[in-house]
Amino acid sequence: MFTLEDQFGRTHRQAEVFGDGPVVVLAGAQRQAPDAMLRWKHALRTRVPEGTRIIGLSNLKRLPFFVPKGVVTKGLAEQLPNIPVLCDWKGRVYADLGFPAGAVISVGVFSPSGDGLGIVTGEHAESRLSEVVALLPH
């Protein structure tokens, strides 16, 4: 069970993230991840079944100690104001959900119970978008 805050300071518990329907998690661990998340979000909005939640997950384990957390959350809030991005400061949830270390962006599809249905790694492309959509329950 996890509890993480998003870039706006709102708390998200595992039971709330999963439970209402399928969930697409846009996960990244590098500086380029917010831009990649935004591209994926726009592409997915028109292709996912109604009731599918799209959230972000940022693996911040390798954030240098001298970078204030507030700077990171403010940047995420400015870049992604319409999608909650869960801030995983220790990288545990990112790893537990099966996202690969070192990827700029990965897109995971999860059932309402939180079971992983598959992960597609890489920047948005039509072929990858089709892979993600195929993982979603219809």
C-alpha cells in the first residue's frame, strides 16, 4: 500500500488511485519526463475508454540533495497543471509497479484492482499508443 503526494500537495492513497476503473500511469525518472508525460496525455485522451484515469508518477530518487523539493513540485505544477503527478521521492512505488529504471518515460496500464496489465516504454508514437490502448480493458 502506498501514499504519495502530488505536485499540488494532495495526498493519493493506493486504494484511491486504483479502484474506480482502469488506470494509465505515465511514469518518468528524468528531467525530460514532464514533457513526455504531456505528449502522452494528449494522445491518450482521445483513445482511452471513458472512465479511464490518467495519472503521472515521477521517480525522484536520484534527485540531487541540493535541489529543493519545492522547486520540483512547482515545476511539475507549472508543466502539468491538469494531471496529478505523484512524487515518489524514494523511488519505491515506481519500482514496485514494475517501471524500468532509467527510462525517460513509460506508460503502465493497470486494472481497477491495481494489477499491472502491461508497460510500454518510450516516447509517444502511434505504434506505442496502439500498444497502450490494446492493454486497456474494453
